[in-house]
Amino acid sequence: MVAIHLTGRITEDRQLIIQLPDDAPIGAVDVVIQPQPQAEPVLTDDEIAAWEAKREAIREKMRAAGLLGEAHMPPDDLVAPSWHEVKRIIDALPISPKTSLDYINEDREERL
């Protein structure tokens, strides 16, 4: 039997609308629903700005109510260290021939 490929539409009330060709066979059929890919909606700059303003207004309300967790956020006056400061700290770290796994295994052995 030859498969007939048709395009249909599903309405909001979950009705399937298909127009069958005149030569479609009469009798039992198997129906497979395969949704067609939908394009992602693209927001305009104005829509993005509106969403960001709405989000910030909600954050302000939550902050005023004491419900906005900001412990994970860096303070506003934080100054990031320069690369030279980071390198100086890294160079000052002791070099150990042991890996972290070695220390973990030693700790496990001590507990046994």
C-alpha cells in the first residue's frame, strides 16, 4: 500500500482538519501526527526592552520585600584583581607532587 502524505491543522479545541484527496482509499487507516517545526519568535528591541523593564520592576518589588537573594552577586564596589596580582598569588602557592586524588585517598584510608 502507498502512503499518502497530507498536511493538516489542529485547532485550539484540538480538532484535526484534513482535506483528503478524491482517490483516498476507503477503510481503516493509521494516523501519525508529526508536528511541523515552528520558527522561534523573534522579539523586537522594544519588546526586549519592555521585558527587561518588567523584570527589573519585579526584582525591585522582591528586593523591597526581602525576598530577592543576592548573595551570589558580587558587590557593586568590587575591583577585580589584575592579571599580575593573580599570577603573584598563583606563583606563591606551594607546589605539591600529590594530586587532589592522592589527598582524597589518604583521607579515606585514615577513616578505615
